[in-house]
Amino acid sequence: MTEDFLTENRAKKTKLYEGKAKVVYPSGDPGLVHMVFKDDATAFNGEKRGTIKGKGHLNAQISAILFKYLEENGIPTHFVSLDDKTSMTVKLLKIFPIEVVVRNIIAGHLAERVGRPEGEDLPFPIIELYYKSDELGDPLLNDDHILALGLASREEIDHLKSQARKINSLLKNFFMERGLLLVDFKLEFGRVVSVAEDGTVVEGEIVLGDEISPDTCRFWDAETRMKLDKDRFRRDLGGVEEAYAEVLRRIS
Ligand code: UDP
């Protein structure tokens, strides 16, 4: 896709979707969309808002590197190509309304919920599933809730969890080799959507979607345990742009 096409499309404001950190535009191909990463940052379910200069660029580059790495290691993702500084072409997905969180070290909400200090190693990775709903504040769900509410089938839940475990093993090692601890992170999955010749919408295989970046992961320096992720914004620690740039530098 040329930059002209992207600029023209954006100027026409033909947005398919706008979220807190990304905007999705049509691509001209019904099975593909352009995902543009914004500098806008929110935390605490939208209560705290701000701008992190250069974040869109950094998160697009970081996500592209990680999606490529996962694809090379047998994990199907929605990633197709990086188009310009802040935008990538991805497959159109029907996203499960479920956020899959993987935790290797106690931090964030888990520390509060179980009354343990941040930084304690977990004996094995914990997987948590949350209902993707801003109005409800993304409540924690168990498998029975998901089945009873019809959000996913037994097979789909098992597949999401097994993919999340594989992704965690791959990324934990990838970051460790680059001097970073992968503390926890959030994933979203969906089914690839295509339109058949007769116009019917066909749902295909389950792939990893959304983004993988310091907005959605906690990264700590392996030596100093310095935070290099969105907690710098959430907790007003300063050096936010520098932290995101450092993550890109380490994985480039
Ligand atoms: N996370 C996310 N989006 C959310 C909630 C959490 O990307 O809506 C990520 C978050 O960045 C962290 C992990 O999931 O890496 C676990 O977050 P936690 O449940 O501790 O919540 P937080 O303290 O980040 O609000």
C-alpha cells in the first residue's frame, strides 16, 4: 500500500473502528485492514489520559517485530506487513470478547488482589481471562462464565490458553536474551474473516490479533528491574518515551 493511498484514506476519515490506542481503516481488500497506532495513552479504564510522543511509531515497530518472530515460530497472527512508521496491514478478524492475560511475575492488579508484593516470581505462568467490556471495566471471568455466556466454546477456550502458553514461552526467552523480564502481558485472539464470492462472510482459523507492545506488556530490565512499559505512564514515573524506545532498541 502506498503512503498516498493511506493518507487519502485517513483524510476521508473512513474509519472502521477507533479504540484508545489504534484506529482501523479499510484497505481496499475486504479481508485486510490498516491498523494505525496512536500516541494517545489511557489507563485505569480511560480515567487517566495523555499523549506519549512517538508511541504510535514505537508500538507499531515493536509489534511488527514480535508478530514476525511469533509467525516464524509457528504462531499464526493477523500481521501482514508494516506499511509506514505508525501503520500495519493486518487480516480482518472477528475478535473474541476475551482478553487473555499471562503472568510470570506478580505485578499490577494481581499484587493488589492477592495482597502480595510486586516482583514475586510465580512457580508457573498464570493465565487469566477477562471480559472485554469498557462499560463493565473488563471483569475477570472463569471458563464456566465464558461457556454460560456463550463467549467461546470449550475447544476455543482451550486453544486460546494453549496458544497463550506457547506465546509466553517464546516471548519470555526472546526478551530474556535481550536483557528484559516479561512480567505479564495481554493478548487478543480472533477468527480470520473473509467474504465468499456470493457475499457470505466466512470465519476461518483462530489467530493472534491486536498488538504486543509496552502498552500491553510489563517489561522490566533483567538487571535493575527498572520498569520499561506503560506503568511509567500509569504511575507518573517519567521517562515514558525513553522506556518504549529502549524496548525497541533492545529487540531491533
Ligand atoms: N493489560 C492490557 N489491557 C488491559 C488490562 C491489562 O494490556 O485492559 C495488560 C497490562 O499492560 C499488563 C497485563 O495486561 O501487562 C496485566 O495487567 P493487570 O491485570 O495487572 O492490570 P493493570 O494493573 O495493568 O491495570
